Amino acid sequence: MNTEDNIENYYKLMISFKDKILFESELDIKEINYYVENDYFGDKVRFVFLDSDHKKVDNIIINNEIVATVESNLVSDFNDQSKMVKLYLIIAFVFIAIIFLLALFF
């Protein structure tokens, strides 16, 4: 990508860090030019594309079920959050069960 081009010819996407390798490999296979900014935003990475590649990139995201957002709409992945909540609940239940059993036998 030529950095001297008008910024209006580009668009930016935030891709979940867990999907970064898959996304980059799909972009390379489809021969889509892109730029990855070195700054990380939590668990997101910013990709910059030519506006003309918008439909190709959308197809990659949809076909591979990649979590992507635009800059102004950072939304976390609900599936990842629900997995963590389940883990916390299981740990809390086990901890309470251990305390209950200790209290019962001692």
C-alpha cells in the first residue's frame, strides 16, 4: 500500500487477536493488499485495506466466521465471555462445595 494515497481510499477493521493468523493467511491467498498497525487495542489488531477490496474482505470475514469490528464500534466476542463466565461459576461452585464438605466433616 502506498501511504501517500488519500486516506479516503482506505478503510480500517479491528480483528480479534485470536483470528489474526487465519485472517492474514486468507488475505495472502486472495492476494489482497493490507497493512497491520503495530499498536494493539486490547485483544484487537487494526488492519487497513484499500476501499476497493471491501467486498473481498467481507467475504473472508463471513466465510471464516472471524470476529471483526470497525474502529468506532469495539464489541467483545460474546462466546469468549460466556466461556469465561462458565469457568468462573464452576470454580466458585467447587470452592463452595469444598468449604461445605469441610464444614460438614469437621
